[in-house]
Amino acid sequence: NTPLTVLGLETSCDETAASVVRLDANGRVEVLSSVIGTQFAAHAPYGGVVPEIAARAHVEMIDSVTAQAMKEAGLTYSDLSGVAATAGPGLVGGVMVGLSFGKAVALARGLPLVAVNHLEGHAVSARLAADIPYPFLLLLVSGGHCQLLSVEGVGACRRLGSTIDDAAGEAFDKIAKSMGLPYPGGPALEKLAEGGDPSGYELPRALLGRKGFDFSFSGLKTAAARFAATVATEEERRDLAAAVQAAIARQLSERTDKAMAAYAQERPGQSLRFVVAGGVAANRAVRSRLQEVAERHGFSFDAPPLAYCTDNAAMIALAGAERLALGISDPLDAAARPRWPL
Ligand code: KG4
Ligand code: ZN
């Protein structure tokens, strides 16, 4: 049970990322490096991620980003215990770049390969910076995903609810676009919402009477786009942004509220932990609403530091290291999986 030193690679969307993470026998985690080559400028003119441009950019950057991560960690490939690469879900052209690169390193150095589910990466991301034991209730909110999961252990997740249409980050991005904000819309909308008054706009509350813990953002998106076409002043824009942000935060917290009640009921007397992860976990309004709900239900509250909320390779390295610690690795012909539910 020596410490495991794992190179992680992440290329499933528009960030080319590499990281080296060390996991010791006591479960202590140390991020030795985390390098992110962002493709933001390449996609900005199109108002969203263009898969073909993303795949090409990953090809161009993966070498240098990985070399940088190794250099910052002060290690050579012979110091590694394994390689972890995102194998899906995501844009398949990009996934294949990182996964193939990871396979090449594994083959050349005789290292085990772990084909990591990107969502499992987000699920462990809060563990990069805090000691959060399993099990925990997880709200995973990113550009591609919006799910409530019961995380029981390494690779053992049970899905409690998910979105029936858009993901929360997708809703932020699409609404921001309809308001003329630059891509990526979530952070831009949060900035615009500062000091805004959310009370002036009546936005729909989705799936209110429905059983379970599913999400829906399409009604909100349509209503917000309608308002966006009518706002005239900068103040009105700010208020609309605040109203949209509040509506998304409200839906996330209402669903989490219900899930916490059910989760706690199944675990009388146990310590209850809640984690929010994914790009939308970077939003302060979302965080604070969720923290309130967690406190009300007696759950501990954790969110990853901002740098680990959005896509990064440290979370992939850690997810891989946790699997390696249990003796789990994947064959070198592991396939890229554009769709791969947890
Ligand atoms: O986890 P992530 O980097 O990529 C995916 O796996 O999807 O999440 C990106 C998403 C984007 O939709 C982005 O707009 C959203 O997270 N996001 C935010 C904020 N920062 C990133 N949404 C709201 N407020 C933010 N501060
Ligand atoms: Zn992600």
C-alpha cells in the first residue's frame, strides 16, 4: 500500500488538462500539479464549443500540457504508478485524444491505465481539497450534467434524479446567450447579476408537484429569452440576470432539499454529508442556497475550490488513483464512450 502517483488527463470538452496527484495509503491526497490549457479563445467567436475545433486543439496542446504538469510536479514518467484518462462521457473526438495519449504513456512505460468516467471525476473533486469520507449525497451540476447522486464508495453511485431536458450550466449558458452575454455564459451571468434585484421577473418553477428529484430548465429558458427580448436598460438586464440566477439556484436547492429529507430518512443516526460539484458549483448564489439547505437538514456542506469545480485533470487523476488503490485498472483497448451514465 505505497503511495500512488497518478498522471491524469482530461480532454472531454474544451479544456486540455493534465495533472499529477498523489494518494497515500491513509487516503491523503496531494495535488502535485494541475495544468489547464484553455481553448476559450478558439471557441468564443462561435458562442459555444465547436467539437471539431476542440479535438484539433487537444491534439495541439496535449503534449505540452502534459509535459508542463510533469515538470511542475518535479517528476519523470518513471516516478508514476499509473495513468488515468477521461474515457467519456463527452465530445468523442476530444476524449479519443486524451485517452490515446494516456494509452501511449501507459504502454511505453508499462503503467496501468484507468479509463475514468468524467462524472466520477467531478464526484471526487471535493476530495482533492478536503477529507470527505464516503458515503455522501452529491449534486453534480455542470454544462452537460445535472444530477443528484448517492455516492456510496469508489465507483459506486446511485442516481436519485437528473434533468429531463437541459443541464443547469447549459441553462445558464443558453440564457446568457439570449441576453447577449459572451460564452461561457454562467460566469458572465453571475457577474451581471451582482447588485441586481431578482424580484421584478416572474419565472416559472418546473416540475413542482412531481414526485422524485428530477430537474427541468427548458421552461425557464423560454421565459427568460422572452424577457431578454424586452429589456431595455442596463439596470433591467442586471435585474433579469439576478432573477435567472435566483430561479436556477432555487430549483437546485428545492430538489436537493427533498433529496436530503429522503436520504436522511434512510440513514437514521448516521453522519450526513453533502457535496456540490461541477462548473455551476462555482456560482456563489447556488452555493449559498445549497449551504442553507444542508444546514437545515444537518448535512455537512462541501464544494470544491473554484479551480476544481470546472473541468480539470486533478479530479481525473484522483478518481484513477482511488481505483488503482483497489486494484482496478482497464485494458489498453478501453473504448472512448461519448455516452456513459454513472
Ligand atoms: O464542469 P464544467 O467545467 O464542464 C462540464 O463538464 O460541463 O462546467 C461548465 C459549466 C458551463 O455551463 C458554465 O457556464 C458553468 O459551468 N459555470 C457557471 C459558473 N462557472 C461555470 N455557471 C454559473 N455560475 C458560474 N460562476
Ligand atoms: Zn465537467
